[in-house]
Amino acid sequence: MGVAGSAPGYTIAVTTAVLLSVAGPLSPGALVIFAVPMLGIAVAYKALNKRDASAGAAYQWTSVAFGKFLGFFSGWALLIASLVFMVAGSVPVATSTLNFIAPDLTGNVFATAAVASAWFLLIALVLITGIEITSKVQVVMTTIELLILTIVLVAAFIHTGVSGMANPFSRSWFGFGYTPAAFSASALMVVFFYWGWDVTSNLSEETVNGGENAGNGGFSSIFITIAFYIGFTAAALFLFSLRDARNLTDNIIYNIAVASGLGRFGGLCASMAVILSSIATLETTMLQFSRTLFAMGRDGALPRVFGEIAPKSQTPVKAMYVLIAIGLLLIWSSSLMSTVSAVIAASVNAVAIQVCYYYGLAGLVAGWAFRDTRAPGRWITLCLFPALSGLSLLGLGIYAITTFNLVTKIVGLGGFALGIFFYRPRSYMAPAAAPSVAE
């Protein structure tokens, strides 16, 4: 679930070209440098999940540590990020599907919205049937996806080793030659790259030994995705000029497969990996949304009807109905934008700003929760590292706002500010604190 949440196939396909546009040849290094605070947040999630396993995850922990207001908006930020991602996540699966059945329509926003809606409804129906079927489907899809990605990546390296490289490897790829604007844009992009692994914590109440296993699953998945992200970014630089690579926004994995000598068949297999990954990440995003909405409804932070569980499927079905309605509305609203790439670009930045907020708060919660840890090594690992990571993400989010265009500000900040109309501090009690874990 953690790997599926980060969605290596989907993320590589639609955002690698965007990362190359903002970071240029520094892109491989950006994926390493800006992964450091993400690892700090993963440490925070792992420790906090062990202390208090909850479907609300960051919402629950922030509410306990810092009060209802910050807790509510931690949950709200995840809800908005998930909803915005319904657009960004639905686009690749639609364009990849059109690549099979009607290649001439891959850039048509209306056709993309129609196919995306069909996939969206199908995935939602699978989720409503229950987590057991969902998890089994997820295992199969993610395994096939990673196998295809591995084959394409190996083929790319073999091809460039034999035929030469458009951009030979350089240690400068891992340098710090960013302009201020490129620094913030690159960091935001990398936040989007890695976001999603925390779905394991939202599923902790439904997981065997959830306090331990859910946190370990999310933490471990980051290292798998780091390897694939850096590998494919390097492969893109090896195979294409920087100018050409920046233009491959629809599905760069397809182009890497074709350029590696795998031909049209290899490209279609790569497109299949993107479809599977897109379905998987839509699935995990819907899970995050529904479980967070369920936890907030259970506490009364949002209408309590969302905190109800269907007896047969043991899923928060009413929360899923809300997700379906709003998700379809957003997908079709995106068809008003002129191009698919415009939809993705606006969505990526809008999602990243929400993620910086609720990830950043989770890091600060860990710093606060483990501040009394006596062993120096554990204090650095569980308190200092997550707290500094949280501060860096919050600072990044604040700075990045100043660089946004009008559309991104409306989507990102407008969606966040909308929470003010739903916040009712007297209508619910903040979640109870979990008992302390002995050192």
C-alpha cells in the first residue's frame, strides 16, 4: 500500500518531465536532497503510529498534541490534497487508456475527462466492497507495475551503455546550483513525488498489529520509490537531450521504453504500468480521504454521518459517496482547462502545499511527543530529525506560495481556506491522547 500510494509508475510518467523543467540536470540530486525531510516525516509517522494507531493519523496526532484547530486543518489539508489529486491522478490513467484505444485523442481534455470518470467510478466501487478485496487487487497491480518498470529501466541502461548517452553522467547532478525560484519549485515537486506512502497509517486500524506494521510499511516504501525515481530520471537524461525530455509530459516512461529499443510493444507495456500505477494511487488516495473523513466524522469534527461504517463491507460507505460526487465534479471542471499538462501542473503545486502543511505538523508533533526521550541517539532520531523536517516543509510551503500563479493559488489556498466554513470547534471533542509508550 505504501509503494502504491507513492505510485512510482504514475509519478515518473507525468512529473519527471516537469521536474526536469524546473531543476534541469540537478533533478537526480533534487530527488535525494529533498528526500531527507521526507524521511524525517516518515520516522515521525512510524513512531507516532506505534504510539497511537488511528485511521485519522496526522489529524489525530495533531489534534492531541496541538489542539482542535490545528488538528482539524491537518485533516482538512489531507482531504483537499486528495480531492485535487483526483484530477491529477485520473488524467494519466485516462491518457494511457486512450493511448491503446484512440491515440489521436490523448491530448483532448474532454475525452480524457470522460475516460477518467469511468475509471474513477470503477475504482470507487471496488473500494466500497471492502478492504480485503482492495488489498488483494493492490498487491497484484503493484507487483506487475514494479516488474514492468524494472524491465524498462534495465533496458534503458543497457541501451545507453551500448549506444552512448545524450547527457553523460556528472557529479554535478547532485550539486546545489539552484536559483531561489528553482529551489522551491524543485522541492515542491519532490514532495509530490514522495507523497502517498502515509496511507499505511490511515489503514492502521484495519491492519494486523497496525501500530507496528502500518508504520513499518510506509517507512520502507520510501526507499523503494527513491531507487525508481532516481533511476528513471537518470535514464531520461541518458536517453534524451534536456530540451526533448522536458517536453515528454504525457508519459515519459512510454518514450523511455521506445527509445531503449523495446519498440511499440514495450511502450504499450510501459503504458500498462502507468495505468496500473494510476489506478493504485487513486485507490490509495481514496482510502486516505475516506479514512480521514471517517475519523473526523467519528469525533464530530465533521458531520457524524461520515463516521458510520457499513455492517457488510466494514467500510465508511457514506464517506465514499461524498468522495465520488466531489471527485466527478472536479474531474469535469478540469475539462475547462485548455490542456492536460495545464491540469497536471496546477494540481501538483496545489497538492504539494497541502502536503507540506500536514506533513510539517506531523513532524512537529513527533518533536513534541518525544522531547523527553533520554537516550541521545533516540532523541535525535525521534525528536530532532522529525521536528527539523517538519519546520523545513512548513517553511517551504510558506515560501512557495509567493511563487504560485493565480490558478494554483485559487486551487491550493482557496481549498484550504474553505475549511473555515466547516470548522465548528464546539461541535466535537478533540481525540483523546494515547497512553505514553515506555522508553
